[in-house]
Amino acid sequence: MESSSSPPQTIATQTNQIHSSTTPTQTVSSQISVNAQSAAAAAPNVVAIPVPVVPPLESTYYYVFVRGSIYSDFGSLFGLTQDEITALSTRYNNKVSCVDNGIMIKAPPVDLINSLAQLGYKVVCATGESEITWTLQREG
């Protein structure tokens, strides 16, 4: 048996009941402040915890990435400055080619990491299995 009012009529009636239950002068912010005041009255032992200020870094760190296989005779480097690229290009007799966002040098990745260590970088982590990405850090 069908109801006396159609579904759109029922939805409209329910919507009107919801809108008529709040006063026109009542706003969302006043509802929030009323709710916050009632919550504070219900829990008088609430203590505000100050957020610590993070001190500025005393030094800046620069990161570069070396990607390659330990069985390979070439590696890719990412994040180098132009001066570092020039230094490595000179060291490896211009065996440098461009790749997306970096360079590729015809030298084993271990040699590249050792060369970057001479420029002040140190390995901070590595990830991968057959192809490994080493993250190196230098204090600036």
C-alpha cells in the first residue's frame, strides 16, 4: 500500500521541520561557542598544553641522490649544483650525459659516492635491491 504523500513531498516536509527548528538569528559560530562553553562547563579540569616553538636550524643541509646497481659501471646523480657537476665532469673526463632531473656518469656508483664524499657528502640512507638509491647529505 502506498503512503499518502509522495517521497519528494516527505523529504520537503522533513527539510522544513529541520529548518524551522533553529531560529533565524542563530548562526553556526554562535552554535559552536555555545557548544564549547557547555563542554568547558562539563569538564572543568581541561588544561591547555602550550605548543613548543621549533628552534631554527643552526645549519642547512643539502641532499643528493645516487642511483645505480653495484654491478653496473654507470650511475645517475640527482640534486647536484652546477659547480659539483663541473667537478665530477672534470674528474671523470667528460663521461657525463644528461638524464631527467640529473646526470649519468660512466663510473661505478661506489666511485661516485666516494667522489661525493670528497666534496663533503656522507651517505645517510640507501634503499633498493637490484637498483639502489643512496641519499647523501652535506652540511651547508
